[in-house]
Amino acid sequence: MKTVKVSLNSIDKVKSFVNDINRFDYDFDLTSGRYVIDAKSIMGIFSLDLSKAIDLNIHADSDQIDEVLKVIKPYIVE
């Protein structure tokens, strides 16, 4: 598992983010405070506070994480 911070501060970003990660069969969780939701759920994402960066947990093998990180690179914040 790998955790990165992502920014999903617009409706268009949320839509494209969900479309991008739905290409993968791995599990993705978004964590904001005490809330953990399925990152593939648009409705779940909109229930979070999107004004701040959110932790994305990627549940994939280490050799597959690089491919996921390339796809979600536009959303990652340092």
C-alpha cells in the first residue's frame, strides 16, 4: 500500500480522477480526518471536504504502484 496526497478541488477534477482510477482493479481509499471512503465513488468523494488535500491510499503491489502514480500524477500534491 502507498499513500499520497491528492487535490480534488473542482467537479471536473473529481470526475476525471474517478474515471482514471476506475481503469485499475485495485482498491483505492480516500481519507479525510476520520472519514474513509471508496475513491471510486463520486458520491463518496463529494461527501468530503475538498478544499484541502486528501490522503489517497493505493492498495496495490509495489511493482504496480508506479503505473498508478503516472496516471494520477495531475492530482498529486507535494
